[in-house]
Amino acid sequence: MILSDLLERLFKGEPRAIARAITRVEGGSDDAAAIMKEVFPRSGRALIIGITGSPGAGKSSLVDKLAMHYRENGEKIGIICVDPSSPFSGGAILGDRIRMQTLGLDKNVFIRSMATRGNLGGLSRATVDAVAILDAAGFDKVIVETVGVGQDEVEIVKAADVSVVVLVPGMGDDIQAIKAGIMEIGDVFVINKADREGVLRTEKELEALLNLAHRPDFWNPPIIKTIATESKGIGELSAAIEDYHGFQEKADSSLERRTAIAKWRLLELLRERLLADILKKDGTNEKIEELSLKLAKKEFDPYSAVEEILK
């Protein structure tokens, strides 16, 4: 498809054009930069919601019900699910998407699974670009659900306007949350599966931890109890997301946050571009293969190998 035609259809919100644009950007095709140059000025209108938390916390069910809630209000919803990718094939494991089949039939909902491709943050490099594409295509809300790896979920904050951290009672999540630095990034906390025992204890521990965490913007993150499978607490969650978004728009720190995100994005792209330029040089791949073999045989150390490549 010709680029101008693709972009025209993308800005009209055509699902096939959106999918193709995301595929090109994710695959790093030759026109990926050209697509993003056109997309960028049109982005910034959608509300980006990041949903993160440990495996088994019910993030997919929560995303499903939250998206349905927004659809009932007549909004267009984009969903990006970042899946752990196979370290060997690079493909995403798409098990969670089976639960979103009802939403998948709605023409005003766009669901895309992306592989982390080895990025520790649970956010693939292309996720931020995919969010911008959905934003430019006229979606009102874009929900990004990340891999529940716990320790590195902090990355989600770099792409989202509002970060929702999902916990469940009785899984030792409280300790995990401190370790992961999630306490600092959560704008809204959700205790899902609130029909289980231990909810009160989890809530009290979470409140105690939040009292210890000092946020620069002085926002006091609310704790919402939900039972996603029964659609309970979804309205309250939606209201809490809107509250934080409204608070953020009035706060002076929102420009600081956007500047920090922009700087991170710039460094990410720079890193990627410099690495790509080095790998394109003649003989580099052969050199890497040769040095990898030496490293495997312990004949060489990785630090000297990097110096060797840079020379």
C-alpha cells in the first residue's frame, strides 16, 4: 500500500490501515520513521491508561470490563496487550486474548497484541509508537496492558497518562510491590478478586505503604476494590482514572512528566538508531558471530569484545 494512501486511511480510523501501520513500525520497516513523522503531530488527544500488576491478578478481565464500560459511553477504545515473547522466536504468547473475544467483534474496539522482544520493562519499544498511531486514528482511550513481571513494570509510566496497578488478596503482592518500585508509579491501585478472603488485610497494608511513599505531585492514590468477572467496581475505577487525569491537567508537574517521557523516548530512539547503524556496517555481523563464539568458549570477555566492535 502506498504510504500516503495508508496514512489517509489511518487518520480515518480504518482498522486494516491501523494494523498495517503498527506492523510496519513494529517491524522497523523503511517507512516506519516516515509514518511516525506524520502521526506525531496528530497525537496527544487520547487518554492513555497503563494497567500493570503481577501474573494472575486478573488484568485481562479488568481491561475487558473497563473497555466495555467505555464502549457503553460511546467511546472508541484501543487496547494494546504487551505479551512476554519467546526469547528464541520473538513471537508473543497470546493466551490472554482469547478472553477478549466479545470485544474483538466490536468495530469501535481495536485490540493488538505485541511482543516485548526481550525488553525488560514489559513494554516493547514499538508500544509507544503503536499508542501514538491509535491516538492519531481517533481513539478516545488507549489501554496498555503489560506483562505481569513485577520487577520491571515501572516502564509503563513512560507511556501512560494514568497508571493502574492491579493487586490481588493473599498473593504476597504487598512485598512484591515495594520491591518493584510500583508504589511510586501507581496513580490508582486496584484490589481485584475482592470476593476473596484477605481483602481487608491487603487494603490496610497498601494504605500503610502508600503513607510511606511520598509523591512529588502530592496526589493520594485511591484504592479501588473490584471483582472484574462480575463487573463490580468498574464504574468506580473509571471515575478514579478520570479524577487523576483531571488532577494531572491542573498540576504544574504534568509538563515535567511529559518532558521526562519525551527525553526517555528520544534516548530510546537514539540508542536504537546508533545500534542499527553499527550493525549495518560491513563485517560487523561476522565480527559479532566470531566474538560470541570466543565468549562462549571463555577465550574473551564481553567488555573487550564491545571495545573491539566499536573500533
